[in-house]
Amino acid sequence: MFAENWQVSPRVHDVRSELDVKIIMSDGVRVAAQIFRPAGAGRFPALLGVHAYDAAMQYTPSRPQAVQGRNAQAEAGDPQFYVRRGYAHVILNARGTGQSEGEYAHYSPREVQDVVEVIAWMAEQDWCDGNVGMFGVSYFAVCAKQVAARNPPALKAVFAPYGYTDFYRDKFYHGGILAHSFLTNWSKHLAGVRVRSWSKEGLGDDEYNIRLAALRTNPDIMAVPELAAAVKAPDSGANPLILDVLLNPQDGPYWHERNPCLEDIRVPILIGSSWDMYFLHLPGEFRAWEKITAPKKLIVGPPVYLDRPVYQYAFESLRWFDHWLKGNDTGYMDEPDVRVFVVGGDGSWKTSTAWPLPETVWHPFYLHGGGLLSEHEHWPCEGGSSYEDNNYNARTGVSFATPPLVERTEVIGPLTATIYLSTNQPEVLLFATLWDIDPDGVRRLLTRGWLKGSMRKTNPELSRPWLWHYDFTDPQPVDTTRPQRFDINLVPTANVFQKGHRIGLRISSADQDPAGSLFDIVGQGHLLQQQPSWVTVHHDAEHPSVLNVPVTGGNRIGTYMSGGSGAGRIVGASAPAAGNSISWDGW
């Protein structure tokens, strides 16, 4: 890759590999690394990636395919690409996985310390020039952010898109609702894992046993076969990890000690994701963008996760590492800091200096009777729209949509919804789904939001108009005697609603909407209530339920309930009378 004024490192080296190299940690545990480096003599910058999966999957030559269950963990990038361009590439199994010794504790502080020590070890090798970077997506990117917050002296740059930054909010408890399907499916892919239970030590035996007994009588937990099996055999296989998640249903120490302190990162870092990752990586990357003050770039791509093995972003990352590790000015830092792909129409990239985009204006769309979503104020005594969440009958919901848009309307950024509702149970689960609806009524899912009713309390000091913050520490029963207010975040999106399309919102208490893609499915599978409930969404002057939409272009004067095409002639209206006298009553 080259331009008029720069070029990346040329492809000139042969590749030498050293497999299953054992590196001794300060506590005596040996971790296994796969090392790839230029075959010739010399000292080179080195890249590091850390994972908990099958080691061979990360480097075996393979023609990339669409991401799917059996290949999703091939996230390291291609060592052949980097080594041939003058980098060493080290791929490390976290302790307690693969050929690494010790016990795995789910991105624990000890595992982060291991990586800090490995970076120091790499910098001292006779094939390394002392400059180290970290690369990879998903597991690799999450770990890289943890390590970057420690600022090891030899770590000079990180390229870590697709990496959540809050283990509670982003990964396992969306809006306080357990994402059990992701938990149980993900844990199956950990390679030869030997798990160390955090909860037995962190909670103490008495509290551990009290919470475990409560799980065994929890009908929602025990209704999920995989969770029930883990609760019945808490020490088997990866079950201690599953139990750590189940036994810590509120934000607290287990989660805090795994979350990277983003404000501490001083290493130059590139972050980002794709719009289909609303259920995992995307929220954390925007959080990282807000809190990291080091040199940084943000890229959010089309709603298609990267192929596996990962090879996209190879040249993008090479430009980044050439700049920071080799002192080769590739022009990267002269380019805009924020790049987002806008879905809809032909699709296009948009650049900016900030996020949210400076031109964003949030338009309020109120929920109305008859399924209308409109900027119009509520009419008197509009009432509400009801649905049932009934495991014995039907799990339904209520949908709202704008009139057809009269112009191309660009929506980019985070959304919020304030929903007033009543329920006959002391708990309610809320799933908010945003849709692009075409003139034929075909819906395309854009993003989602979640909220557990008992965890609805917001923190006003940390909230902003476009993003509510919840502490998730003090669950309170939902008052069943009167309507209650619930403030919901919907994960950011970027979409062009074409003329004639409608903005759609669905509110339900179950994530069982038809899925159009693999990641729509992966984003489902939350814990549902077994106790039937009846829910009413109120939309009237006293309960102004509303969706706030981040408009960056279009919808200048608002939507038209009439459809925007003007009034037509009434069927059967008479033709103009003599003298060209025309009555308006015929229209």
C-alpha cells in the first residue's frame, strides 16, 4: 500500500516460526506462545495478541469465510502478513487455556499481569528492537485495552477494534438483563479451560452457598437447560465461570476488577467496531472513545462482522504500527479521527473530529395511539397500548412507526427512549428495537436497547441527554399501582432512511423478534420471566412516552401524517362548474 507521499513497510521477509514456546511468569506459571518472526538476522518491532481459544486456529493457513460458530474465535490476524513486512508476531494463550499452565479466571488482574510480563520479555529478546504493539479483535482487543491501561514501558501502540470495555454492561447484563445464550455458547469455545472460581473466594463460602441456593430456586434461571446444568454442577468444566456471572447479577467487585481504567491509557490506540455489534462490542468502543485521552482513532464499519480468520484491517493496522513502532510517517495521523460507515442507500463513509457528530440534533418522536410515532404533541386522553408477556400463551409487544419520510433522512448516533408503563408484576423486562421500514413494509433491524425494570434507577451525575447511566446496584420492585417511568438507551446506529421509508420502534418484554442475520440471533437469548405479566405502554399528555432520534441530515420540517403527497380529489367530486368556478369541498 502506498500513496503519493508515503508507503507502508515492503513485503521482503521470509517467516520463521517457533511453536508452543513456554514463557515463565513471576509466580512460576508457564504460558504458551506461538512466535513468528523474520527469518533473517536483525531486531524488529513485535506485535502481541492474547486469547483463550485453540492456538492452531489463530495461525493455520486458511481461506477466510464469513464468521460463524466454528470459526468465530480466529481473531489474531495473519502472522504471515506482518512478519513478511518486518514485524515479529507473538500469539499467546491466557493462563489456564490451551497449553498454558495455571487456572483461568476470565480476564483477571493476574492474567493482565501475565501480559505485562510477556511484553517485557518480548522487548528483551534478541529479535525484538524493544518496541511492542498489540493487535487483534474481540478477546484480543478486550485484553489489549486492559493491558494498555497498565502502560507497560515497551508497549508503544495498540490496534484493538471490537473490544467491549465493561464486562457487566456490554457482555453479560444488557440493561441489567442476563444475556445467557452468549454466556453459555461463548464458554464452550474456551480451549481446555481450567477455571478458577472468583465467587468462592470473593464472596466467601457462606455468601457463595446462599447465592447458589437462591439460583436453584430461581424459576427464570432453572428454565434455561444450560444454566440449570451449570447450577447443578458448579465445579464442572467451564461452569465456575458461568456461576461467577450468575452469582454476581449486580455491578460490583467481580466486574470492576476486570474493566480497564480507560482514563489511564496513555498508549496510542485505534478502536472501533461494526454496527451489527450493538449487543457486545459497540457500546464499549464508544465509551472508550469518550474516556481515552491518548492519541486515538475510531472506525465503525458496515454491519457485517469481519471474516475469519481475520484479515480485514491488515493494511490499516500496518499503517498504524509503521507510524508508531517504526517511525514511518504513513499520513495516518493527518486523517480524520472518526470514520463511520452510514448504512442505507448505496452506503458511504462519513468522517468527523468528534463523537457524537457535532451536527447531531436529537428529534423527539412521541408514541401515540394506533401505533403512530410522531413529533406531534399528545392529544387529550390518548390512553395506552397493551401487550402480554405470557410464557403460557404469547410473548407479544407493541409497535410504533412514523409516517413515510418525505426526504432522505440521516440518523447517526445514540438514541434514548423514555417509556411510561404499567405492569401487574413487580418486575418487567424491556426490549426496545429500532427498525427501518421500507414502503412495502419490509423491516430491517438497526439496533436495540434493554432495561430490567427493577434496575431502572439512573445516575444523574453521570448521565447526559443522549446517554443514561445506571449504577445497577440497588434493584427495587416495580410499583404495580401506577404508571412508572423507564429511561432506555438504544445502542448507537448510522442509517439513511430513504424517502418513503419509516422509522419503527417496537417495545416488548422478550427478545424474540425474527432474526435476519447470525448476529441478530447472537444478540438475542436473554433471560425471560416465567411469571406471566400484562404491560401497558402509556402515551398521553401526562405520560409522554418518546423516542429521541439523532438526526444528522434531513427531516428538516418534520414528518407528514397525511403522507406528504397532499390531498387528492374526492372520488365522485364534480368537474369545474361554468365560469370556471371551483369548490374546495371536492378535495
